Amino acid sequence: MRRRFVSLICGYYGMGNLGDELLLAAVLKELESVGVDRDRVAVLSGDTEGTSSFHGVTAFDRWSLTEVWRACRSSHNCLFGGGGLFQDVTSLRSVLYYGGVVAISRAAGCAPWLFGNSLGPFRSSLGRRISSFALMACSVVALRDDHSMAEAARMGIPAKRCPDPVMSLNVPQGRGNSLLVNLRPWNGDLEFRAAGAIADYAERKGLPVVGVAMCGQDRDLLERLDKDGVLPVSDVVEPKGADDPVWGSGFASIGMRLHFCLLSSLAGLPGTAVPYDPKVVDFGRSVGYPLWDGVGPFPDTVVPNRAWIDRCRKGVSETFRDSWQEVFRG
């Protein structure tokens, strides 16, 4: 049958999280580099109108089984384009959903594959089993961190290492005087302890704090911390993309979310990471950011490893091209 789309992209898109929207932008950039125009790309989204207008692609409703089936039947391959999709720490629903899309895509003759994903962590044997079955059905599994590679090895799944796709995007260089801070709701403890320690650090260094919210939940948390006097901020900003001017206003950064730390490093900002997840630990260690262990004062921020960043930026495209060729050979 003739299929309208070359690739269907599946991820946590259209859900109001900047990190996931950046992943989509980066994957679309890589598809264009191998000759796939945006009119030949479909995306499963929670906001079909917003995704279509912002990214210039055809979007299908991720929550409609009929729409998911139609999108898979219309596409040659289904690309799970980055992010922590196969994990059950936030909820078992994540692995059930993405495992279900793998099964649907296979049934529709639409080859599933992964690029730039994390794997795990898992709380349950069921979540691990569902993820294992799903990844075994994929023609390519390219993972973005050491923890995920180790998890794939334990599952017996052949996987290749790739940088996070967002590493390929361009970010304004930080030349300002603000301490950029990102905190996310997590366990009701880590984020609040971090806020108090950051407030002490900013006062000690004489730096004004700008809160950087990667989604609405981050904004709510940062505004509450400011209102309660736990972490005074001069402003809370929700960046619109990798090219947002907030990165240029930074002097240094402290953050929890992976893509906040990643964008800060691309902006050349000295940083410290507050890891809540293995992927943040792996990124912090790789880029050279100190990791705050949740106790005591914050360590001084450290300039990111530019040579490592440059290798990653080059590696995104190289690994994507190799993976793309492998998908079509299969």
C-alpha cells in the first residue's frame, strides 16, 4: 500500500513540556538532514493544532486509538523520538502507552525504532517486562545514557549509544549576571531542600535568581517558593525554545531537569545539577557539572566540558544517519 508519511514520531509531545518539544524539534532537524521533508512526517500529539502550527507537521491525536492506528497505517516507520518513555517511576501508564504504540505500529506494518531515549528506571517487574518486549520489537534502539545502556544489556537488547538529540540545537551564549534556577516537583522533599540551599548560595555569591520553568508545574513550584520566601526570585521565565533569550541572561545555572542542564551547558554556563533521576547523574558527570547530593551547601558551579559537548553535537547527526540506514536495511 502507498503510505503518505515516511516517519511517524511518537513521544510526549503537545503536553506542555519544553524538553519534549525540543526533542521533537531536534528529531525533525535530523530527519530533514536525511532528506525527509516535514510534509512527509506525522506526529502523535496531545495538542494536534499546536504541534501542527509550531512544527509544520501533520499531527494525530495521541489519545485516540483510531487516530494512532490511522497514523501508523499511513507511515513507513514509527520513531520514538527521545525522552524517558519506557520507565514506570512516574507511572506504569507510560510503558503501557508506548508499549501499546509499538504493538500497533507493528500490526500496521510501520517499523518501530528508538532514537535518543532513556530506558528505566523501573519500579516493577511488569514495567520492565513490557519495556523489554517492546524494545525487542524495534529495528533500532539508540539510547542516550550509560544507565540506559546497562539496563538494555540486562534485558539482552542490542542497543547503540547516542547523544541526547537536543545537543544538536543552537543556544544563545550566556553573558548575563543571573543565576538561572530550575526546580521541578518531585518527592516533596528534594526540591524544597534544594531551594533553601540555592537561596543561601545565591546570597553568598551576590547573584540575582531567575527561575526557569520547563513546564507549567515548574512555574507553579517556583512561584510558590518565591511567595513563601524559601527561594526569592526576580522573575520566573518559561522559555519558548532553545533560542530563548533567557539563556543569554545567565551567568551560572543550578537545575533539576535534564534539558535545563543540557541547554545551560550549550549556553556555556557554569552549572551544578540536582539529580532526581539516573539520566541527570549521567549527564552531569559527562559534561563536568558537580552533583548536589541533597545535603549541605551547594558546590561552586563548574564550566561545562566544551570538547565533550562538541563531540556530542557531531555525534547526534552521525548516529542518526547510521540508525536511519539500519532502519531501511531492516
